[in-house]
Amino acid sequence: MLDFDIAGSCNGWLCLSNSSQNTFHLYNPFTSDFLELPKSTHQNADVCTELGFGFQAETEEYKVLKISHIIGSVGGRRFCGYPQPKAEILAVGSLTWRRLGRISYNLVQSPSQVMVNGRLLWVNWSFIHRLSDNRLISFYLADEKFRMVPNPDSAGFERHGYHRLTLVTTGGCLSVVLNINMGHLRFGACFYDPRQETFKDIKIPGMPNMFEAVAHDGNLNGIDSLLIGM
């Protein structure tokens, strides 16, 4: 049985990674199309990866962004997030990855990455950076540039810490979920203006902003059964 992690999704396509073999695939569970992506240029056993996957409407291209972190160690504890990871990108259909060089951010691993208005967004991880560096980071698929984005006012990033944050999308808008304490979640939605790189809070009538998490054993048995025969 093939062992994959779901690194991202877009327009029905799943971006899958196999960390043990350092391979990446695209899979559409609705059409059963399965595509193995070319090997990237950064192949190292002491590297962990963060993937971004999205669609560039202007050129009608799917792109996969790979960020390679050197695995560090503090007090005998290994962690993924050494400063200045390397970035590379693949336009699906191309045979080679293009190097984008080193970046100045440590990005929180999935499922924090989302795509809004042609931009991939992550949280900048504060384990290495100063607390003042806690910011959202965007990657524009059109110009392939990273940018630091002002925080939504209601998110409470500094109060609760980025390790408690998950980014999601709701109706095409960026939303944040904060795990405040003991499974209690805070939800906030905001409109992201890609031209100004700013946010505007959205109030959803009748929706509370605090929830209690309920455990659910979700799985992808349907997808697994299709992958077994490939």
C-alpha cells in the first residue's frame, strides 16, 4: 500500500508527498488521474520539506512550491526549521524544478498553508525568529515572490502564539482557527485584498466565534482503495 501525506489541494487535485522516498505526486480522486512529479534538486536525508500547491489563472498552470529545511537540533531534540531554507518551484508539465534561492522565513508545516486569490499563505514560525517576526507570509504564484503580510486585526496571533494557529478558507476568504486552550477553538474570517496585501475582518451573522472541538476519526479509505491498485 502506498503511503502518502496530503500536502495541499486545488481544483480537485491532491498534492501528495512520500517523505520516506522524497517523492511527490498529484492525484485527482474524481478522475483517478495520477501523476508522479520529477525529482527535485534538493535530495538530502537531513532535510524536511514544506510544500505549497496552487493554480496560476493567468497562465493556466498548476505550480508546486517546495521549501527544504535543514533538520536542526536543540538540547538533543531534532526539529525542522533551521534558518534560511531553500525554495524551488515546479510548473506541472515541466521536467525540472527551478531554484528560487534561500528565503528568510520558517514556515509552519501543513495544514497551515492555504491559497487565496492566487497567493499561497503560511504562518512564519517563531521558534527561531523573534516574537515580533510572527507574521503571515504570502507567495504570489505569478511573480514567484515571497512577501510578509500584515496580520488580521482579530486573529490574536501575538496573544495566543502561532503554534496554535491553523489557516483555512471559507467561501474563498481567509479564515483562522486558534486552539486557545483544552480543545476550545476561536474562529475568525477576513477578506484578503491581494493588491494591497491587507485584510478586512468579516462578521458572519449568527455564527459564534468560539467552538469546542469534537474528536472525529476521519479517513480517506475511498482514496486509499483507489491508490492500492496503482
